[in-house]
Amino acid sequence: MSTEPASLESLRVLYHSDDYIVVDKHWDIRIDSKMWYEKNTVQAQLRHRFPQLADPRTYYGFRFCHQLDFSTSGALCVALNKAAAGRAYRCFKDRTVTKFYLALIRGAVEGETHTVDFSIGKNSTEGKTHMMCVEGTEGCENPKPCQTELTVLEYGLYDGDPVTKVLLQPLTGRTHQLRVHCSALGHPIVGDFTYSSGTDNAPYRMMLHAHLLHIPLEPQPLRVTAGDPFVPAVDPKWLPQRSLRTLEATVEALIHRREEKDRKIKKEEQERARKEEEDERRKRSKEQSTEEESEEQRRQCQQWLSEWAGD
């Protein structure tokens, strides 16, 4: 972790298997780009480090399982084959992936935890079409429900100004969701030039980092941590003053809560499936019984007709 700009050689690998690579994406670097002048991308770093792993059947040579903004650093998963990409994609599509982000945000956040649920849409205002916005603001088009869990870790100062270090867990995956939600709370992310109306340009980077990525793959889940860059040893301008909880304990508690919730949902789904199966079995049994009764009635009727004809 460094305050130095990215280079082709500065790729940091967190995890590597036959199916996946997880890298610690540098801040202020694109994942990929079609622009000829943008030579420094994660794709270029991967091709430089692992030329033998590039797949010529794909446009960029590598299959990125998800996205991170240009300004965001942290855990980024890359699939090394089509089958692995499909397995990871299904987890993201089903929203079973767990992600935690670290951020320094402006001001002192009141309250230790928040569930932020502003709906987010595309900003159609002239000059802001590259941005997203919350429902009800001018120019907000097609807002969709979004939810982020925010947990306060520490209070302190950044370059003399009050800031709060938080752990963010996005429960949905809208573009710029964490940045927009923090801004909507009145606590924009430190160094977020875009969502501070271009005023927060003094820090060397935007202080948003993808700390943990957990993909529940079968048979072996993938869980990778990308450390914590927001420490005085890396950036002396950050001065912690009061700690509420440790990062590690908070992450483990939240993951445990998520696992308990998932187990409960799975149990409810199994119970619902069992009930539906029983209902279907009863229905078939009733239909079979009705058919048997109808057959008996036809036999009795036929017998009566025979007797009547004989008379």
C-alpha cells in the first residue's frame, strides 16, 4: 500500500488459483480501457505479469467478475476461464456475494450504525450526466432501490479536518452507490472530487477501498481481504482520535450475521419446498381417489343397467 501512482509493475496479487486471480487494485487506475492513450490499466498490468494467462478469445484478455471505480482501490476478482466466470457471475447475479469497503468520510457521523436506503438514478442534468443521484433530486431519472449498511469504526482528523472512518456494506450494486449514499447523508468520501462538486481535490486519492470480497463458490468459497490503507503509517495526514470498534471484529460479526440470515432463508426455502411437495402429493392422492370412486360408480351403473335390461 502506497501513496505512489500505479505502474505496470505495481500489481499486487492477493489470491491466485487455476480459476481466479484476486488483485489489490490501485487507486486512480481503470480496470480496462478502449482508449489508445490509456496504457496503465489493470488489464495491462495482468498481461504484463501473466502474459500466458491472457485469453485471446476475449476483448481484454481477462474476464473481470465485477467492477471497481477508477478512484477506488481494493479487492478485484478476475476469472481465468469461461466456466469460472459463469460460476462467479451467478453469485453476483443472485446477490450472494459479500463485500465490505473502508472509507474516510467528511465530518463526524452521529450514531454508530446506519442503514442507508436512498434510491439511486441517473443524473440527466446538463454537465452531470456522468454522475448518479438520489431520488427526488433535480434531474434524477429511473431511480432504483439501493441499500448500504454503514458502521462507524473511528473518529479522527484528516489534514486537520474532522472525518469518520467507516465500514460500508453494499446490499445492492448500483453505480457509484457508496459514494452517492455517503454524499446524500451529508458525509461525502474524502477526496471524492465528483460528489463534492469539484471542491475536495486536496487529498492524493479518494478514500474508498474494497477491503473484503467473499464469493460463495462451490465447493470452496473464495474469501480475500485487501488490508487497510487508511492508517497513519501509509498516510500521516490521517490522525485517528477515538476508536469505537476494531475492523477485524466488526467484519467477523457482520459476516456471521449474514451467514445466519442466509441459513434462515435457506431453511425457509426448504420448508416451503417441502410443503409444496406435500400439497402436490395430497392433490395427486385426491385425484387418484376420485378416479377410483368414478370407476366404482360406473361399474355400479353398468350393473344396474344390466339388471334393468334383464327385467
